[in-house]
Amino acid sequence: AQSVAQPEDQVNVAEGNPLTVKCTYSVSGNPYLFWYVQYPNRGLQFLLKYITGDNLVKGSYGFEAEFNKSQTSFHLKKPSALVSDSALYFCAVRDGGGTYKYIFGTGTRLKVLA
Amino acid sequence: GAVVSQHPSWVICKSGTSVKIECRSLDFQATTMFWYRQFPKQSLMLMATSNEGSKATYEQGVEKDKFLINHASLTLSTLTVTSAHPEDSSFYICSARDYHEQYFGPGTRLTVT
């Protein structure tokens, strides 16, 4: 069965420093991986996705993610964090069984300190 | 990009009443829509998959008689919470599938008093 793990409940980083939010996955077949951000009382905003191609995926708001097949990881990164990046981040994998369901990780709260 | 709307964005209802939440794909047709529930500070839990013109497929543990889903057209799916109780209070998010991706609505905050 497909699964996604976000090992950190919360990540704190100082403004201007690089940030990493971790995600590992377990899938059968080729993974379709996604990152979303959620601000309080809001829906999910799409950041980026990996379906195929380059292992380094660039997304919205300066975020990028590195797909690592050998480590089954898809960590979200940003070179310089902003206070406004503080939010809840979800990694997701698309179910490969033809249902197009997404399996979400438990979420990581990012706090960027001024 | 594709846009999905939800209405209402928040609703307060009394215990025992029913409330309907609409999910619309605004600029594309979605044969499949999904309904999620999110508890405070938790992840999204898939409740059901809604296919246009057919019955919804509910995830294990979700009461289909309590959470009625109708996908009457390619751009509209509705979730009706019947005989709502305070434990149904939650944030409900829908998504619509366009090819290989899901596009998410802004969510509906339901509070049952």
C-alpha cells in the first residue's frame, strides 16, 4: 500500500536561513508526489509535484523539492525562509491503483522566526 | 490553474439539523471529486470518492447514511451532513480531479452547536 511519512511535527528555522521539510514515501510502481501548504482555516495550496523527469523540482514561492529514489525521499526545501512561509505543509502521494486518491502525510508545521 | 470553489466557507448549525456543502470545479469538468475531513492540527482524512453519475465510494469507517454525497454534474458535488452532531464539527475540504491531479477547494468550517 502507498504511504507517506513526515517525521517532523514541527520545524523551526530563522528567517533567511535555508529550510527543509522532510518526506519519505512507500509506493509500488512510479511515484506521483506532491507538496501542499495550508494556512489557518484555508484549503490546500499546491506547491509542486514530481511525476517524472528531473529529480530537482521547482515550485511556487521559491520552494523546490528533491526526489531521491534510492532513499525514497521527497524533501521540500527553500534557500532562504520568510516569516510568511510559516504554515502547515503536507506531502502526498497519489495512489497507483487507478483511483487517483491522494495519501497525505501527517503534516509538518513550519515556524519561521524573525 | 484549475479552480475549485466551496460553499459555504463556514456554517453553524444546530444539533439534529442537516447541512449541505457544495463543491464546484469552475473552469474544468471533473468526473471525480473527493471529500476530505480535517480535524484541528491533523492531516486530511479521505471520506469518499465521488464519481459523476454514480454512487460515491466511501472509505472504511465513514457512515454513508450520515454523509450523503451527490455528484449530479461534471462540475458539482455536494456533501450533506445529516442529523449533525457536535462531533461532526470539522473542516471539510473537497477536491476535483483533472487528469492526473487533484485541485483543492478552500474548505468549509462546520460548527454544530
